Amino acid sequence: MTAEPRAMSKIRREPAIGPFRADQLREGDRYELSNGHPLYCAPARREHAAPNLIGAAVIDSDPAVEWAGVDAGFTPAPGTLRAPDVAVAAPAGADADGWIPGAPPLAIEYAGRGRDQADLKVKIGELLAAGTRYVWVVRVQGPRRVEVHEAGQPPRLVGAGEMLAASDILRNPLPVEALYDRAAGHRATLRNLLQREGYDSLEAVRTEGRQEGREEGMAEAILALLQGRGIPVDTPLETRVRACRDRDTLNRWLLRAARGEQLFDVE
């Protein structure tokens, strides 16, 4: 979530009473909890809101992801409630309710103007300490880049033109731009959705379409040759020819039809 500007957040971060527990917050409350202390989360600016949507679609569509959410609340401890902008987690049971226990394996934060950097650092540390494997911080102000945080590893920067990977969480590496650029995000999302339907890529779909077109054309040619040679074409034969997608079989049938031979004994 986006933290509000420091001047306003300072007032809200000094509650008269506390500490608080995650179970005292309700869905819709604009607060996270850090060690029992509430942190107000302001609405997102334009520079944050649009990339957040783009990145969420890319992550959610990855074939290896069973559940992903936006601003989902995770509570690894009674006094901690954190809601990454985008998170991947195990799917909950049908009767699951309330905040999500533990921490997400992958969390993504978008950081732009007004983001409280001190709180962001604390949030990253809390997530990693609770078991998050990767925290990606997408910088949407200034040069676009992603800060990659892993437990026990120094942070590293991944810039435009480079790839991000989260092994065992996402099937596909993705270009950095796919987390904030609309066109790049759409391309990555389309690839993911095609893979979920059994296609490796858009080119695989195009190739299949071209192949199906050739096979349909061959079937039409076989039927036309049979009729031209005076060989009866009944419904079972027509159905069999039109349903065939094996190029070698169609080639054999085409030769037999050209010679005016029956096709029934051809496999």
C-alpha cells in the first residue's frame, strides 16, 4: 500500500492508545500494523495506481500462480499486519476468512512520490523476517527500476531491459518493464494466459492456425478429387476426412484421390 506523506503520517502514527492487534482491524480500514503500531495508508497517486494494476495482472496470470492478491493483509504475528501492493500466496480453503496468516512468498511494492522510505525499509525487513522470499520494490519515480530484496542477500537493482525471476513461485521470468509499462505488461500477461491454455506463445497459436488452414484445404481438395473421379462421398467418409489433422495421412489420401482410388482402407 502507499504510505501517506511524512507530515500527515507522523500525526496518525502516534495513537493515544495501543498497542493494537491485527484482529482489531477490519477490512477497509486504511491501516497496516507494525509491532502493534498503526500506519496509515493513503490512496494511490496516478503514477502508482496504473502500474500496480499492470503488475498485478502479470503476476496473477503466471501459470505457476494459484493465488495472487492486491492489498491483501498478511499477519505473521498478532501485532503485525502488512498489505503488499501485490502478493502471491497459497490458495486459501473455501471456508477461510480474515487476514492471511504468515507472509507471502513474493511481495511487490510500488514506490513513488510521498512514499515513507523509513516505513518501507521496516516493511521489507518484517516481510523477509516472516518468511517472504522476494520483495520487489518498483520505483515509479525517476529512472524506472526494481530493487530486489532477498533474505540474507544484499539488495540489488534490476533496470529497464533486464529480467526478473522468482524461482519456484513464477514460471516465467519477466522483463522489468512488465511491472509498470502497459504494453510490456499486456505482452507478458498474454503469454501467461496462452500458456495456461496449453500454448507456448502467440506464435504457437499462429502456427497452429496456419497448419489447420492447410489441413482444411487439403481435406477440401481430397473430397473434390473424389467427387470429380465419380467416387461417392458419404457422410462418414466426409467426416473422417475433414476431422483428420495428420499431414502424412492427408498426403496419402490426396494421392489416392488423384488416382481415383477408394480411401476406406487407408489409415
